[in-house]
Amino acid sequence: MPRQFRKTENGICMKSWHNLHAILATLTTIALLAFNLEMRFNLSLLLNNRSSTHQYAPKNNTVTNNGDDDVIQMTTCNSSNFQTPAVPLFIKWEHFLPQTHNLYFIQLGANVGRNVGSGDPIWEYVRPCHWSGAAVELVSNTYVQLKENYADVSDRVLTLNYGVSKERGYVSMKGLGGEMARIPQIVKEIPNNDDTTAYVEIVTIDDIWDKLRDRIPSTGVDILVLDVEGNEANILVHGGSNGGGELPHPKPKRILFEIAHLSTPVKDAIDESLRAQGYRQSADLIHRDEFAIRNNMPAQDRLYELIE
């Protein structure tokens, strides 16, 4: 009987050992699976936050209050922390810039300023990231709205009612529709016998830089945006110094312009002009507004960066 008891006792002990071994093996498998899932999740986040054309990963940059009452302390300058925009952003600047606070921009063809229609690349960043700069608009009625929309930050965002092209002069607002490419001609002087038509001055990109010379910070121009309805080549290829397309100094570090209205030869000419000045193409950007998504629109804007 004692021998039988010992066998039973040994059987119980062996069974307990096998159960413990199985439990330990299961726990090890669960731990390895959890570690693998965590690594996959982190890799997914990294890939979603980067693009093959992005030079920088997004950063959570902050604005500190240096005495300006309109600056919110510790505001994170990352679009993921903005209030939901009326139109989804087609460019998130934190993907293309080393930092996104206290930047200086010049926007040609700023429309009403707000992020409406097919989207605006500047508006959502100006206040939370404390951007300063100049918003330029040709069409007089549109300019009035632009000025009103930036009135609360007029101390650091200058609005200008000009058109920008390769030559100076004046254009009639009659039937213009805001599209520079469709202007029949630029006149050198406003006709003396035309008292009923409103005219707006056309200047060159050099003139814009000259008007802003006292406002451009020592760090230079961070972003130049052009949305001039097909007139981009008259600024980037045929404008500038001596009409040769040379951009004024300090050169903008990033140039974003609309390509939706441009033919392939025109885009190639712009590319050649910018590359000769030390730029390279960074990205083609697809708009995220309802119309663009519904119609599966191709990229409508192109971004270049200065690499010299």
C-alpha cells in the first residue's frame, strides 16, 4: 500500500510539473506576441507620418509667449492638433519643414484667405503657429474680404491688393474673374477717358520683395505660395530679375504653386528654372476637398525646396 501511495504521489507531482511548464510556455508566447504587435504598431505610425518625398518627420513644435498677448503659450504647431478645418488640408507643413512656428510666408493669389473651396495652405497655421507674412490678391472685391479675414493679425500679416506678373502696369477689373492667364493685356497707364472702370496695379515679384524688405525677418522667407490661375510661368520663368525668372533674395526656402492649369511644357520650364536656382521638387499634392475626391482629381499643387 505505501508503494502504491508513492506512485500516486509521484504521478500527481509529474502532472503538476507538466501543467506549470505549459503555463510558462503560454505566457512566453503571449509576451512575444504583444511585443511583435507593439513593434508593428510603431512601424505603422512611422510610415503613416512619413512620405517618400518628405524630408522631415512631423514634430510637435510649440509657440511660447514672448510678451505678445495674442500668442497662446505652448500651442502645438502640428495640424493634428488644430481644430477640424472646414476643408481638409492638402499640405501639412510639419511633414516638409524642420519646424513650423514663427515662419514667414508670401502668398500670391491669396483669395479671401480662409481655408475654403479647394483649400488654403496658409490660413490654418497663421494663428496657432504665430506665422507672419504677406497675402497678395488681385481682385478688388476679394481683397476686401481677405483684409477683413486677417484683420485680427494685421500687425504681422500684411494684405496687398496687387496682381503679380512679368511686367508692371495696370489691368481692368471688368470681366477679369480673378484669372491672370485670361487678361487680354496689361496697360502701362490707366486711360484718362475711363472713369467707370476700376484698375488694379500689376507689379513684379521683385517689387513685392521690395515692399516687404523691412518686414522680412533675418531668417528669410520660409514659404512662397502661388495660386495665380495659370500665370505661374510669368513669375517663375519670365519674371524676376531682368525677366529671366531669377527669384529675389532672400530666396524662399519652399515654393508651392498650383499646377492644375499648367501644360507639361510649362511645368517643365518652371522645373528647369527652379533647379537652376538650387531647388528640387519635393512633392505633388492631391487636394482633399469633396470635389477633388469625388472626381478622383490628380495632383493640383507642386512643392519645391531650396537645397543650395
